[in-house]
Amino acid sequence: MKITNIQIFLSMVTLPMIVSAITCYDGSKAPIKGNTTTNFIRMECDEGMQYCFESYNANFSIVTASCQNLNTESKMLDVCKMPGMCDTRDTLDITICCCNTDLCNLQSFLVPTGPTKLRTRDRN
């Protein structure tokens, strides 16, 4: 089977239309009623989203991880444009970081061990 110039052209035009989603960790670690609760899962983010976020306090007792979504505030997205892609807000004792590769948004000592299911966001 010979590939024609039209087939090559069509594949070049339609290939960029395929939009993939980044996969991020989603969840939190926080003290609840005196016990530390940790719950992180792998989440396939909404189509076209390109960033994962992580926030934590100085001693990592409170940590959140999430996907970018259509409601992500512009202040969060501004972190993604900063050198190092992190911003520390000393008055709030919080550091917010942004990254753009799969499963990049969790400190290595918090990454779930063993098998974890990949969840997808509801697309209603």
C-alpha cells in the first residue's frame, strides 16, 4: 500500500488536534482530630490541562496535590511562569509548586507505594 501526499497531509493536520491530559497526584495530607491522614491517588486531569500543583507548609504536616482545571486561579498559573516553578508565601507558611510532567507534584517521601488506581475526573 502506497501512502499518498494527501494521507501525509491529513495526518499532519489532524495529529495536533489529539489533545492528551497530564496525570497528577490528587489528594492531601493533614492532621484530622489528632491523627495524620494521608490520601493521594493518581488522577488523569481534564483534557488540555498541562500543569500539576503541590502545596505544603514548612514541616510538610499539611500537603495538597491537584490537577490544573478550568477553574484554576490565575495566581496559581502565575507560579508556573516563575523560575523554579515554586512560590513561598512566608506570611501563610505555604509553598506552592507547579510542574508539567506526569506525576511530578508530590515529594518522593509522600508518593503512594504499591499499586494505585488511576482515576479520571467526571466530565459532566
